[in-house]
Amino acid sequence: MTDKAIGAEFGARIKALRLRRNYTQQHLADAAAVSLNVIKGLEAGRGKLSSLIAVLRELEALDGLEQFIPIPEISPLQLARQQGKRRQRASGSRGKKETMETSEW
């Protein structure tokens, strides 16, 4: 699926959600504090992330982001590899020891 097709599908879903809530584009724009052109753009598959978030918040669809972009978790294999290798201290600045000759004291 191309980027344009994904944008169009996303816009169609936003439009369907808006219609399910029986909102006009203008009502949604006013409620989300964005312009009517922003709503039209989002429904056409274009727009800014900040506008998308405002519209999804107004449509009460922000919870869907958890499924859309899940929080990455550590796999059991990665967790097993890290066992026993927890950092105990910072590395500091290795190899940059100051000699007595360069010191002013």
C-alpha cells in the first residue's frame, strides 16, 4: 500500500467516525479548534500531526493510538541477554587524566 493510499484510508476512517457521531465538518472544526480546511484536509489524507491529535481527541478516538502505534516492549530474548549485565556506574571520562605538569597548582 502506498503512502497516499494509507493517507486516504486514514482520512476515510476519520470521516466515518465524524459521521457516526453525527458531526458536520464545521462542528468538528469548531469543537477541535481548527479550521474547516484542516478537517477537509485530514479527511482527504493530508494534514499535520497536531491537527490530527486535536480531531481524534474531539472524536474520543485517542485510545486507538495504543493499537495504532503500540509501546515497544523488550522481548523475552532481549531481557534474557541483559540479565546480569546491568550498569553499576557511569563510565566517566576515560583516558583524559590530567598530569601534574599541566596543572596550575
